Amino acid sequence: MEIKNKKIDVIIPVYNGEKYILDSIKSVIQQSFLPNKIIIVDDGSTDKTVEIVTKFSSTSPIDIEIIKQKNKGVSSARNVGIKKSQADFIALLDSDDIWLPNKLFSQINIFKESNVEDLGLVYCSLELINNKSEKEEIRKKNSLINLSNKGSGALRKNIDKNIITSSASGVLIKRKCFLEVGLFDESLTAFEDWDMWLRITEEYGIDYSNNVHVKIRSHNTNMQKNHKHILSNQIKFYKKWFSTALLVRPHIIFFWFYRLLKSFLKCVISKEEPKVSIIMPVYNGEKYIVETLDSLICQSKFIKELIIVNDSSTDNTCTVIEKFKKEKDTSNIIKLLDNKFEKGISGSLNTGIDISTGEYIARADGDDLYKKNRILKQVKILNKRVDIDIVGSSFIVFGENVKRKLVFRPLFSVLTAFNMVSDMSLCHPIVMFRRSVLKSFPKYPNSKAEDFSFFSSVLRKHRAINLLEPLINYRRHKDAYSINLLKNNSIKIEVDNIFKRNYIYYTKNDDEIEVFYLFSKKRIITKNNFKILFKINNNILVKIKKNYKMKYCSVDFICSVLYIYLSMIVFVFRKK
């Protein structure tokens, strides 16, 4: 076969591949047998992938064509590239893998010298590398014997398992193969490569190079680590090839059943998929943001996404965050949004919530420090306690020229709701709540006391508790948002208005509101107003019990009542 004038197009499907895409492209450009064109199909990336590739293409010695489409998956992206190509051969490359310099030369040479009849595909051995490009394992691919006999003979060998290649990055294929057997099956988002190799095997011969010509990157975003996803596609694949397997290799059905059982058990025993979206508004936070991110990202196996909303900072906050993402390899978790104009905390929180996808929403501020088990402990509570929708914790106050102290928050849901009538009984930067809360209360109110206003309403329907263990070191400093707000008298007016609104909701009027205010805010209670306060507290507690559909004998209700009334007695008889 004369290959001198044969052309190869390289197709690279990519989705949010800004970290590795240039390494992949450069490995193509460094080939000893240069391809005709690189076709990059951007599958709806939301990062800087297209910008990076566009900039690089202006100086590339090989023509680079960029095609954009909405996110439809890797099979769709490959198909778009295949349709666009007019070359004799097509080489597929994933956007995080790397070719060794002789990959194309070795494979095109096999097409020239192979004795395999009607050769359509050549594959090779591969090397696994980690996200730092360090070698982990070499996988030698087994040769397919007697592949000159295409059809059922070769099919029997390849239908046992995917022995051609475990990555599309290792193949070189004649373009006419796709014209004959069709494109990648877009209904499969895994096993789509095996499905394609089987279809090619039915019509064409296959050969291989036992040399390592490709480095396959293994990292925490690889789809193979999503066991539920793999199982669902495995079932689709086996269903598609079931009748063929019965004809050419009947006993393989038992092995398939065994593999399905293994995949099912992996789903059962595997760790839960991350389900937490952390929302972090930040303004001029360059001084402390790295410490905060370090304290959170160590819990990344529980975090689906960390959404940082930069509220038009005037310092280097964004630069610091981008540098952290690159150094810590957290681009797949950290999403940085930049407000075009200053929205404040409530506006920034709503922006983050709008794009969040996690089952649980967690709050974080850019200047606090979080305990290593923060996410784990809160997720465990929400997983176990279906009656609880919000979890906070006690906290430790610290900072420059600030005396370190431990601050407790109510442990029981009734007590948390009771205290929320007059003041914030949750430490906002440590709160985690279910997404279902947002069905009733979709947005934070436009208020300087956004946390008090939001949660005092939420707790009328949803139960909240605080963990005794402090999960946050709450930093106080002169530039803190809350400190600056307290200097402004307008927030005190807002807090008082929210308190009055809460009081009327629970008691139906504003009678004796001053008595309750003095007790709840300043712990002032006398023998003269004890009876009035007893009646007010009772009305509030009954309303909370009704909202939560609790029984009087529940441990939560009893403990909360005892705490409240014992506190009243202590304050009445305390020594002045």
C-alpha cells in the first residue's frame, strides 16, 4: 500500500479541557509523520478551552480547525469531526491524552506492510499516567490472532472483552470504515469505543503495534470512576450485542452476567458521588482566600462544586484564585464567577445558587477556616436525618487582636427556631441545607441582614440543628463585611424590623413585644414580667411544634422547653 500521499486528520473532542489540551495538541505537532489537519470539536466548554486553542492555532505548523457545539457527549463530538474530515485516515485523540512521537508513523507503516486482508484499523499498547504526567502502569495490548479472517472469527475474540484498546486515543482508522459501519453510537456515553471496534471487526481486518505509542491520563474526572454511569451503559451495550454474542460465543453470556454483577456491587459499595455545592461570595479577599480554599479543598471527594462569586473586587482576588486552581489541580471543582457590578452578599449568593447543581448547598466565606471533617459531618447528618433540612455548628472566633473564644449554637431544632425569632441562631458561613429548601424560599432577600431574614422565614417550615463540635474558625478583622455593617445603624433597624415580623408571625400580635425583646436580646427578666414572658414563650413554642408536626413527648421538644424555662428561672434569681 502506498502511503506517501495519504492524509491523516486528527480529531480531538474536548469539554472543559483547558488544563491538558495544549499538551495533547503539541504531541500531535511533534509527530514524525505529520497529519494533514487537527479538528477540535468543543463540546460546549464553559472554561477557557476555546480561547487557549484559538490563540495557539495562530502559530501552529498544522492547520487547526475548531468546531463548536452544545454539550452532547464525546460520541457526538467525534462524529462531528468524522463528518468534517476528508482525509484517508482518521486518528482519534482524547483531550487529556498524549501521543509519543512515532505513533502515527508506526501505525501508517503497519498499514503499508501488514498482511491482514482489507485492513481497516491499527491499534497499539499504552501507558497510564496520572494528572501530573507521571507514569503509573504500562498496558500491553494482546494481539488478535488470525485477524486476516475478518468477521465472526475476529468477532469471537473481541466480544469477550475490549482487547483492541481501552482508549480511542490509540487507534488509526481508515475513514471509509465509518462510511461502511456508521458513526459512534451517541446513545452510549461509555463502551461506545468497544461498540465501534466490534462493528469495524465485522467488516474489516485489524492489526496492532505492541509498542507503547500513547499515554492515557487517569484523573479524578475520568468517567470510569462513575460506577452508576458505567453500569447503565454496560447494560445498553450488552443488550445491543446480545444476539450476536449468542451466535458467535454463546458461553460469553455467563461472563457478561458476572461482569454486570461486579459492576452492580461496585455501585452498592462505592463511596457516594459528591453532592455538595459550596457557595462562596468574596470581595477583596486576596489576603485570606488561599487559607480558606486550602481548608475546604482537602474535602474535595464530598464536594461537587465550589462556586466562588467575586463581587467586583478591586484587588487581586481573581488572580489569586486562578493561581490556586492551577497549582492545586482543582479546575474541575472550583467555578469562579465575576459580577460585572457589585451585588452584595445576597445578590452574590443568589448568583451562585442559580448555577449550582448539588443536592446540598453549603455556605462558606473567603476569610474563615474550616475543619477537615466539616463537609463529611454535615453530609452524614443530612443523609441520616430525613427530618432535618439545615445543619450548622458551633464556632470559634479568632483574629488579630481578637480573643479566641468558643461560641455555642442551639443543638435542637425547636430551640434553634425559637432563638431565630429574635436573632440569628445559625452561624451563616458554616450552614449546609438541602436544595429542597429552595423550592419554598428560592432566593436570599435583598437585605443587609440577608441571613437572618432568609433563615427566620425558612425555619417556619424546615428544621435546623447545630452540631456541638465547632466546624469553623470564624475570623474577625477590620475589613470583615459583618464588622463594617454593624458600624452602620441601618442594619440594626433592619434586624429590629425582622424581629418584629417574626414575633407577630408566632404570636399573632405585637403585644408585650418589649418584654420578649428584653429577655431574648438582653436577658432581662423580673418576677413581675415572668408570667407574661411564660405566656409568650408558650405561644411561640406551640406554633413551632405545629409547624414541625411534632409531638409534645418528642425529645427535641422536651429538651428545648426545659432549656428555655430553666434559663428563665436562672435569670430571675441570678445575683445582681
